[in-house]
Amino acid sequence: MPAGSDSDGLPLTIGLVGVGTIGSAVIRGLCSPGPGAPEKIPRVILSPRGAAKAAELAAAFPSHVSIAASNQEVVDSADCVLVAVLFKQAEEVLHSLKFREGQKVLTLVAGLMPTRLQ
């Protein structure tokens, strides 16, 4: 089992930068009980982008989801970061973020290749 992950192989802490339709659906799926749900729900840190959807998720899953003060706080707090902003916002958002060496970063941005995150 990799460091920073549970018995399901999920990271212990997942950060989401950009809380829109796709990102919030992913977090809702991770945090909702049911068939195929993880044994242990990870801690989720949401960016303040998409404040209304972030507040809905934090209210729906208060023991698992919290909202960070900034995108960088999301990155600093998470074992794995999901990037889910619009393609036209990606360059601006990613340019200001400092990821840790070896930190897992996944893109949910259509048209943004993972090599652009390196």
C-alpha cells in the first residue's frame, strides 16, 4: 500500500481545485455510500472556486469535506490533487500553484494533457 493511501488504494486526503459540475460529481461519488464505495472515505479539501457547490458538498459530507482558503492550501493539504477547472482557466490557475515532489496530480480538464502538469 503506497504511503498516504488506505486499504482501497485511495489517497488519505484528496484536494479538488475547481469545484464545478465534474469535480463536485467526483467528490459526491467518493463520499456517498453504496455499492463500490470505498471502505474508508478520504478526507477531501475543496478550493474556494465554485463557492456554492463547495458549500453544498461541505454541508452534505461535513465529517469528510472542508473548504480551503485558497487553491495553494488545497495543494499543500492533499496527498492527491484533482484539477477540475475550465480549459481556458487552467493555465492561470496552474501557473500559481506549487506542487510537492512526488505529489499525485490528476487532471479532469478536457484537452489538458497530464504532461502540462509537470
